[in-house]
Amino acid sequence: MAHGAARGGPRRVDFHHHFVPPRHLEAILAQRESGRTPPWSPELSLAEMDRNGIATAICSLVQPGVWLGGVDASRTLARECNEYGARMVADHPGRFGLFAAIPLPDPEGSLREIEYALDTLKADGIGLMTSFGEKYLGDAAFVPVYEELNRRHAVVYVHPTQPKCCMGLVPGVTVSTIEYATDTSRTIASLVYSGTTTKFPDIRFIFSHGGGTMPFLLGRFERLAAEKKDPWLKDGAAPLLRKFHYEIAQANHPGALDALLRLAPISNVLFGTDYPFRPASEAVDGLTAYSFTDAERRAIDCDNAEHLVPRLKG
């Protein structure tokens, strides 16, 4: 079934669309645990977008991002990948955007790359992984970076990666099957219960895969908030969780959407595909089959995106 813009389909904005710069592919393939990525090129992305009514894909790196070794190597890799992404945006006006990578465990390098990526390359936001070694996103070590992102009212897209704690726990079950969604829930918990979300309210977080397993765990999140009695949790965890944005790649079936929509307002739900790991048609078909109104579906496809990233209105 074709969903292409040429056939009058919606002008969707894809918030979960990967790009694979050659230098990044070399770096991740040097780490055996990272596995391989599907074939990718800008041309393959554009063809998939056209088949599925996607006007713009805001691209981010595949896991595990750029923190793959020492400080210098990670800074260099981030710069090379971000410049590749910016060239791709310039070469295909209106079709691509960029969530720039930063080496988060290196605050000084991250601050330099944030300035370059947002001010010079004009990236749409910053892309982070759910965890960096044993540190999750609410770790106090990352505060200097969050201070700058908060000052800039930055959009921050968060993608899961291989958690250090939980590799190969169940024989025959890949990390991506269970742990990616769980690592998203872990990092959301880290941000909420550490007070990071409250301290830096102007960072606009987007979480992958409908928030992972977090919507299903809402009752447990609320119970812990009540037990902790921290001042930023006086109204529970739910009000903080509702402020986040969630894209629906691999969370576009009824069970996932039902759980997410009991937590998040439609205005905070975004379209995403996880291309090239999943076909874009999967997300399109999932949204089409769900009992959304036309206005709700349009909000997820593009209206919410234009509110979050105003340059998309053009």
C-alpha cells in the first residue's frame, strides 16, 4: 500500500529516523557488541519517505552514539557525524533535520559541540542515548550540560542503547527485544526522581518508542513518588511525565498506544518510524488503524512537530 505525498498523503515529520555516516559505521563496527546496521544512504531514506508521505525526517545517530572511547576520539567523532548530517540537510532542503550528537560524559566537549551544532550547523536539537556506561541521564555529572540546554530551551531526543547492566541475560533474546524499552524507562526514572526534570524545565525531551515500558509502569512510578516525598514529587510523577514528548516508532500498536494515551496528551505525541531498522509503513499503518480522529492523526503526523520545531512550518 502506498502512502506517498505524491498521492496526496499527509506531510508527516519523522522524529525517529536514523542516518549512518560512514565514519560512524566504521566506529561502531569496531565494537563487536554493537552489531551491524541495515543498508542506509540519503537516497534510500528519501525513497522511503516519499513512499510514506514523510515530508521531513529529523535524523539521529544509531546506538551507541559517539561515546565509544576516550575524550578526544569521541569529540572528533561527534564533530564528523554532525557535519555530515548538516551537509545532508543542506543538500536536500526541507527533507532532513538533525539531532546533533554530543559526548555527554565529557561536559567540556559537549558544551563546545552544543554551541557549534546549534549556532553554526543550525541543528534542530541534541540527540542523547539513554545511558552512558553506568550513568543515566539524571546523573549529577551532566548538570553543566543541562544548564546550557535549559538556557537554550533545547529539544533533546533520547534513544535507547545497550545498557551496561543487562547484556545477554536471556539466551537467544537480543538486547533490543527487551532492554531498549526498559533502558528508556530507567532513564526517565533517573530524570524524574533525581529532580533533573524540575530543575531544568525548559529542556524539551522527546523519548523513543512511546516511552518504552514507562506508561505500563505508571502506577509503580506514582507509588515511588509518594514514598520518596521529595518536594518536586509532591503532585506525583505523572505531571512531570506528561510534560515529555513521545514518538511512536515500534509503539504504534493498540496496546502501546492505549497505555501512552492514558498518560500523555495528544499534543505531546509525535510520529516516528525507526527507519532503517523498521519500515516507515509500520508506523503509518499503525496510526491509520487506531481509533484517532482525523484531527488527532494530523496532530501526530505534523501539527505537534511544527509547534515543537517552528522552522518546520515553512
